Amino acid sequence: MIHFLQTLIDALSLGSLYALAALGIGLLFGIMRLINFAHGDFVALSAYALILPSTDVVSTLFIGSLSWPLLIAAILTFGVVVALLSNFAVFRRMRTASPQNLMVVSFALGYVIQNLIMTVYGARPKALGLWSSLTQVIDVGGLRVPLLQLVTIGVTAGLLLGLLLFMRKTPFGIQMRAAADDFRMARFLGVRADFVIALSFAISGLLAGVVSLLFVVQTGVLAPTMASDIIIFAFIATVVGGMGSLPGAVLGGLLVGAASSLLQAYLPDGIRAFRDVFVFLFVIALLLVRPSGIIRLKQFEERV
Amino acid sequence: MTEMTIRVVLVVGLYIFIGNSGILSFGHVSFMSIGAYAFVWISCCTLPALKPLYLPGLPIVLQETALPSPAGIAAAAALAGGSALVIGSILMRLSGTAASIATFSLLAGQYALFRNWTGVTGGTSSLANVPVFMTSAIGTLLAIGAVLIAWLHHQSRFGLMLRAARDEQTASKASGVNVWLVRTIAFGLSGLIMGVGGAMQAGFLGIVTVDAFYLDVTFLTLAMLIVGGSGSLSGAVVGVIALTAVTEMLRRFEVGIHLGDTLLALPRGFQEVGLGIVMILVMILRPAGIMNGRELTVGHFRLKR
């Protein structure tokens, strides 16, 4: 029982991380049909902002040396700025492009960012101890849980609640939902396209910043490709949950995280190394049963 | 030059599926990987002790054989083509974005499998001493073969039906096109060509690692296809030539050019950054690629639209 509960918390915290990343991707897909392959590189770039640019193996803290409220604010702002910049430099010019071209461009942008990181910071992974007090294990009624997992779950729950309120109650959120529903109609009714898209990029960048902080504290390592695993799972999560649906992205993230943790815990030793293979098989199987994901949105169904 | 012929094979392989079906696939490098390892399993190694030593999980028969390279290439084509046919028959029940993401899932899954299947693939360590058979003549021959196959497929009724399904899925279904079948055939055929490309890569470098067949190659080959223009076979070939030229140029700049006494050099890593930027620019300025869906024509010789 204890083992099961521990696995459940593992699953929930990994799922939360995937859900946050999936939400950042799903938001942009909902509004501009962009599958943003560069999202992982937004995450990596935000994490690298913690240290001074140099190719040395030892990292010197930069933003990372600030006190924690400032640090969080600075990294989140950084994430937002990166996302907005890429919108202004690249995606703004591709408003009328097909989803396929957008996908390719985001792939290219991610490649550029990743290689810029390698040029500036060097390709080798760097150790970075940030908030190591969070990684300590606390004892809750016989359950031994790393504090960080609880923080991750808490932060995710808080952010989701905040985002939900934002989308439902504020005029900006309502405009965003309208644009996701029917972009052309929303524009006719006075929603400013540039503003709504910039806003969704900003929120997506904010989420990337949160993911980068949680992930760096958890792993203690910086690497140019550090986020690629999370992002692969996040993509899959958005598709499994249902493209373009935000609750779907969250659900998909939790599901993929849970599948991954449960397989890790309950697969026999000999084939545990193949865990990811099973996760991907599970995803393909799920897509075959429900090609448009768990939550099906009518605006993405093909109409004849 | 030899490297370019490999890229032509790979990108033409991608074109057979992506160009004709209009579905972006991120998973084709998986078949390249399968092809490269099939080549190792059949044709490696020059030292008789190498395979049993590094790959103890292989069947004994395979451990003791080291057939000449053509047999290895044939095996690569057969294994990659066969697995692409099976996987394609499953994945092609999906369409559009779901299919693209499923191929992405395929790539990640295959990568995870080969990385951990240590007894058969060597896992994370690289396999060296693979017989090197590639010369620019052999490469050119294989590249011409790949283009010819792509052309034959393009002209065949399967190619035509596939493009019909790309342009107007519902209408093509109504006209009696079995969309699933034509897509699966193209997927299998393009997987086969990718497998040959993988064997060529193995026989060119003499080294095979799992990491060599992941996101970087996926990006590079897709970039070439799309920059050239995924709408036409000429686009695929032109894309390879154009991007190879660009990377070569950037590589020169990275080494540095002498201007009087000063050495002008771009920072390292600029090659990749430049490649990405070129790709973004092409997509913004010319969304359908350099060839814009047209074919190069020589006299009256013309491909069907």
C-alpha cells in the first residue's frame, strides 16, 4: 500500500511537469494551429539564464544568485520575453502559413536556439545546485516523499487554477477562448489578433519558465538538450488529450506521466529499461482507438 | 560528394511518403537506423571476433556470417521496408496531425528500444570497423536508383491516387481510392529507401551508433526536403544540393577566411544556427520551397502533376 501511494505521488508529480509543458504547447496550438517544437528550447534557454554565459565546465550563478522571489520573477519574465521575441521575429510573419509549415519553422527555431546555447555555453552538461533544500525527503505518516514532488504538484495545481480563472473570468481570457474557437469570427467581433497571439505566447513562455525551474531543481543539471525528453512526452500528451483542448492537455500530461511512473514501478526488472518503448506503444494504441484524443473538439473534426 | 549521394537517397526516400501523401513524418529516420543495423548484422565485421564480442544477443547464425556488402544493403532494404510496411499499415489508419505525432512517437520509441537493447545493437556504445564500401561511384549509382524508384512510384497509379488523397481526401475516397492502402504502400517503399540510406551511412563512416539516427538527422533531412519543396521530386533533390552548398559555405566561414592579415571566422556552431535561419527564411519568403511544387523539365520529358 505504502509503495503504491509513493508511486502515485511520483506519477502525479511527473504528470504535473508534463501537464505544464503540454499546456504551453496546447495553448499555441489552440489559437494558431502551431505545434511548437521550440517549446523545449524555451525551457532550456530559461534554465541557462540562471548562470553566466561561458563555456567553462563549472557554472557561475547569474540570475540564480538572486533571492528566491526575485529569481522566480526574473526567470518567468525571461521565459515570457523569449517567447514574445520568437513571436515577433518569426511566427508573426507566418500568420497565413499552413500548420505543416509552422511546425517546420518551429522545429528550425528550436534547432537555432539549441545550437546558440551550445555556442555560448558549451555542449557539455553542467551541474547546478539550486535550492537543494527542496530535494530533501520528508516523512508523512510512513510515506517518504521528496519535498520537491509536493512543491511540483502544488505549483501545478495553483497555476492550473489561476489559468482557469484567467480564461473564464477576465476579458483577455474570454477573447483567447473565442479566438481558439473560431479565429475569423472572433476577429470580426473585435478581438485583436496580434494581441491575442502575443498573449498566448507570453503565457506559454511563462509556463516554460516554470517547467525550467522545477526541472533544474529536480535534476541539478543543465544541458542544451535537457528539455527534449519532457517535450516529447508533452507533445504526446497534447495529442493523447485532444489537440487544442486545454483540459485535454492537462489530462494527457497526467496520463502519460502516470503511465511512465507506473511502468517504472511495476515492470519486471528485465524489461524495465524498455519502459519508454511501452509508453510510446501505449500512445500509438490510444491514438488508434481515438485518433482525435480523449477530449474531442468539434472545430478540429474534418468537415465535408 | 559521397555524403551528398547519401542525403539524396534519404531525402528522396522521405519525398516518396511526405511529398506524395502530404503527411509530415518525423519517424522515417527510424527506418534509416533499422537499415544501418541490418547492414551491421549481415555484413559486419572484418574481425571474426567482433560481432560475438559486442553483440552477444544476436542469433548464432548471424554472429558467424559476414556476407559481402551488397547482401548487407539488400538486408537493410528488406528489413527496413518490411518493418515500415507493418508499422505503416498500423499508423496509416490515422491522418493529419495525429499521424505526424504518431510518427514522432515511433521515432522516440525506436530510439529508446535500440538504446536499451544492448545485446543486439550495442546500446549506447558505438560499433566500429563496419566494412566501408561507399565510394562516390557506388553512392551516385544508388542515388540514381532511389530517384528512379521514386519517379516510377510517382508515375504509377499508386502515386497518382496518393496525391489525389493529399489534395482532396474526401473526393478521392468517393472516386474509389483506398487511402489507407496507397499511404501504406508509400510508407513501406519510403522506409525501404531510408533503410538503404542507413546502410550507406554505415558503409560510409564505418561506425554505427544509435545516437546518429535521432533528432539531428531528422531535422536535417526534413529541412532539405522542405526547403527544396516537398511538392515535387526535383524539389527534394534541389533541397539537398542547396542546403549542402549552404552548410559547406558556412563550414568554410567557420574555419575562417584570410582577409589581408586578419582571419575572419564565425564562431563555432554557426553552421547549425545558419542552417536553421536559412530554413526559417525560406519558409517565410517561399512557403512551398524553392521549387514551389514544380518539376525541372528537360525538353518534352515531364512528370505527371
